[in-house]
Amino acid sequence: MAAVPDSGGDDLHRPGAQRYAADWARAVRRLGFVPLSADETERLLLVHTVRLGQAVLARQFSATPAEDVGRALVEAHLTEPRVLDWSVHALGHRFLAQVLPDRVPADVADRVAALQGALAAGFARALRNRTFSQQERIARSAWQARDAVERALRDSEARFRAVFTGAAIGIGIAGIDGQIIEVNQSFADMLGYSVDELRQINVASLFHADDAAGMWELYQELIEGKHDHARVEKRYHRKDGTVVWTDLAVSLIRHDDGRPRFTVAMIEDITERYELQQRLRFQALHDPLTGLPNRTLFFETLGRCFERAGAEQRIAVCFLDLDGFKAVNDSFGHDLGDRLLITIARRLADCVAGQGHLVARMGGDEFVILVDGGDGLDDAVGVAELALAAVSAPVLVGDQQLAVSASVGVVECPAAETSASELMKAADTTLYWAKAEGRGRWAVYDPERSAADIARSALAAGLPAALDRDEFVVHYQPIVSLLDGAMLAVEALVRWRHPELGLVGPDRFIGLAEETGLIVRLGEWVLGQACRDARAWHREFPAQPLVVSVNLAARQADDPAIVDTVADALSRTGLPAELLQLELTESAVMGTAGEPLRSLRRLAGLGVRLAIDDFGTGYSNLAYLRRLPIHCLKLAGPFVEGIRAEEPDAPVDHRDERIVDALVRLAHALELSVTAEAVETGAQAERLRALRCDTGQGRWFGPPMPAQEITARLRGGEAAA
């Protein structure tokens, strides 16, 4: 008995492997002719047993060794079909029981099954390749010397007949007219006919209806001598009407003068493999939860639409996202959320798929509809409205009735002007617009709005670096006494010296800084710079104390560290606290409670002045106002704009004047000073003075200007005008 080769098989059950190889060798010799001795056969099959065992136990599984074993059996001339049958079946339970150790991979059954298939495939391919080789030898030797031809022909026919009748794959011979001349039993079994029945059939009648034309054209080119070989995967009809998928290889056999003589076909049943491939493809291209096409299939389809689109053809998509789906998952659990998605997917498919549109799930609660054959934007919007209506109907999931809405981004444009990726990028942007506009609605892509959004995003992305590079500057707008014209304060207004756009006003970037959270860092920088400039003015003009007013964003006011930040700025710059005024928006102040309110009181305790900016535009809670440590109210610009007459006695909007009068009286009753913003004309200043408004701010008194211009005005004595 030969020893098991020492090649990584130490984990195998050695005595079991030897017994298995011995059983295999006895079966091979019992079932057919074997050109080897008993010992040689057993040694050969022991090597193959070890290879198969190593393949099962390999950390990285591969069925290739089994395919090599199948090929080796053919190379050893063990081609009796019953040998293959015994080898494949024994590789199941017998192999598991005798050869493998107790500890095997968890997927051992799948591995063994894969090895069985690979062994059979390797055997069949090797047999087919050997048959091809023998055919070529037959053709070459056929026209040698007469005696040699007769002798070789007898030998060749005997060999071919043995291979032909015993092959595990189907072999058929047909004339150049397509009439079947001969087939082996495997071919007949594959198609469900008897051999005699197939001899009465033309191959054309076996072709599947969906590929008959193409196959017949290929067959015609073959028998006309345009090709010597052809290989395709194709379908055949079985006798019972069912379909078998095959791997078909056809060779043309010629006369010695080159004329086509007949064809030899070798056919392998790959139905199971094809169906597995189709299942895997479906799984790869469809969402496992909803069964809808997934993003891969959607982009494949969209790509084909672009490829075949004409110069004038338009393409439209509707990108849909459920509103508040995260809340459903958080409240009711992911299982109910999945069931909701299944229901929504079915509704979307039912409402638009009948019109030929593709509905796909992109992931999460996002769906996309490819509008096929639409005539314009109206058709795309119509699809979006159908989808919204389908989604909005109440959904009963288990014992929960859910009210669902969605937002849809609609993009419709000429195919020649965009690409698949740009189209979906625009759809995603438009979906965001729909959500921002209130949800439960659709929005249509607007290139100009998109360009503005992109520019806005670029500004937002550049803010942190701009702050690091010291690209921001502070300008100051005078706040003047309406009684005597003296400059009593200045408001600090930040500007961005953008390297490409020039001086950018705060209206373009302050909102972005608030959204990104950079407003806290930027506000701290503005506060420090304003305190430094105010301290410089105080040192140079101690007799003309000038208050600097700095805006405080809502996020800064809510920051528990704001008091320390302000105190640190005052300490570092040496600015007296009474020369610093912090401006907060009315909505932020009026909603203040708890820790933010304590922060305001602590700021007031530092000696800092507090002002409400744009007073009158929010939800003024007058009873709450008197509880706040506020020193000044700044009247919102729209009230002052109503007092726009150029001459003192010209007609004005008396409603605005009465509102201003009431607000000034209210402020004074609460012992607060009043600053009127947006004073543009002398007439406005006169009327505000008549209404006993304390100070004014606006173009009439001077635009925002650099710190050195404020210094020049102070030197010119304007503060005491």
C-alpha cells in the first residue's frame, strides 16, 4: 500500500484515504477496461483522493483540483461512463465518512457538491478535447496510403465509437443540410428523444424560437465553409416542450478538396448553471427587500437610454425620498419600517410601471423613476404627482396606520446636454429643494438656482481656510445722536476679502457660517478685533468715549462659554466694559430661558451693554421684555423706511410713524434707549428726532467704513458735532 504524499494532507484521515482509494480502484477495474495494473491504479487514485481531501479542507476553497482530477481520469484512459458515475457519487457520503477528519468546514456539503460538479465538468471537457484531437487525427490520416487508411480507419472508428457511445456529453453528426445522421445516447437523453427519433429530425427544428434565426445564420456560415468552428450557449426544445440550455461546440468536417462534408456537434447541458447565473444576476440587479430594480440596474438602463438617445431626445427622472422615515424606524422599529418600504415600493410600481417607466430603489427610503418616452417636463411632473399621490394614501402596517409623504426632485433635459451622473446629481439637488420648501411636494431642476447653490457651497467650504488666512476685516457704521449729531457708537460689521470675489458682504456668508457652526469662531474673532479697535480709539480720544456694538449670533448666545469669551476679550484688550455693546436678534432674545438667560444677566453684570437688533420683526413678547437685562432697542429698518418723505411736511405712511412712536414710548417707559436703523434721508432723521428716538444709523450718517476712517472722523471732531 502506497503512503499518502506529504503535501499538506496531514489533516486527512490517512487510513480512510487509503481505504477510499482502494475501493475506488476496485470499482474502476470492475466497471471497465483499465490500462494500468491494480497497484498502479490504486497509487494513482490515492493521489487524487488526497488532492480532493485537501481541496475540501483548504482555507480558501477552490473546486479547480476536482476539475484537474476529472481531466486526469481521462488522461489515464479511465473513460468508461460508469467510472465517472461511481467517482461522482462516491465523492459524497462515502468520501465524507472515510477521508475527512471530524473537524471540517461548516460549508463542507457545499464544497463537496462543488467538487462533484467540477470533477464531472473536468472529465467531460477532457473527453471532449480528446475527441476533438481524435477527429483531427482521423481527418489527417484519412487520405494516406490506401492500406494505412484502411487500417487507421478501422482503429479510428473503433476508438471513436467507444468515445462516441460512452461519452458523458452529447455528440451529434449532421449533414450540411442540417439532417441529423447520428447521435450518441447522451445527446438523446439530454433532449428526451430516442436515438432513432433524432435520426429523423433536422437540427433546425430543435432551435429555440427566440434564437432560431441567429442560430440558423451561424449554421449556414459554418456549412458554407466560412468558419471551421463555432461555439455558443443556446437553448434547445426537449421533446416534452421544456427548454434545455447548452454549451454547444460545432466543428465542420471537410472533404479532401475542402468542400464541407458534415458537422460534428458536442453539446453539454448547462441548464442548472444557467439558471443559477440568472438567479445571481437577478439578485445582483434587484433590491432584496422590495424586489424592485436596484441602483446598479437603474444606472445600466439609464446608460442605455443615453447611448440610444437621438440628438433631440429628452430624458427625465423623478428622485423620490420619504419624509420622516427615520422617525418611523426610531418609533416603531426597523421591521415595521421595512414593511412600510415594501408597501411604498409596490404602490410606486403599480402607479407608473404600467406606463413603461422604470421604478428602482436606490437605497434606504430613496426611490427613482426613469420616465420612458415622455414628451416634456409636463409628463415628468405628471409622473411625480402620481407618485406623491400613491405614497400619501394612509398605510396600514400591522396594527399601525401611518400617514406618509414624500418629496420628489424632477429633472428633465435633452440627453445631449448632460450625462447619467450629472442627471442624478441634479435630481439629488432638486430633491433637497423640495424638502427645504416644505416636503410632500415636487420641485423642478433650475440650472440658475443650482449654480447659485454651488457658489454658495464653495463659499461655505472656503470659510475655515479664510479665517485661518486672516481674510476677514471689520468695518464700522456710525451710530449718531439724533439730538446733537454726535457719533456715540459704531456697529462692527464683518467683511470677507475674498481672493477672487473681492470684498464680500456678510449677507453672503454669515448664514453659511451659522449653518456650518463656524459662526462661533468667526464671532469670537470679530469680537476681539472690535475690542482692539475700540480700545485704540479710547486711548487716543479718552474724552470722546465711543461704544462699539458687536452682533452676537443665536448660536453664540446659546454657548455656555459666551460670558468667558466676552470677559477674556475685554481683559486682553483693556477695553472698558461699558464701551462694548452686544446686539442679539429679537427672536433669539425673546425665546431665551434657562442657561442662556443666565448668560445674558452675567454679561450685563460685566458692565456690557445689551441691545435687541431688528426689534419689531419677530414675535415681540412685551411682558417678557422687561425681565431681560437689555439696554437698547434697535428699530427694524422696515419701520423707518415707511418714513421716506424728502420734505418734513410731505405725506408719510402714518401707520409706520405711529408704530415707531409707540415703540419709542415703550422703550423709554422701560428705561431703554432706541436706535433707528436704515436712516437714509435727512427727512427721516428729522421725523425720528421729533418722535424722540435717541440715535440713528444708516447711509445718512455714513456707510460701514474701515477703522481708520472712524479714527479720521474722531480726529475731525465729528464725535462732538
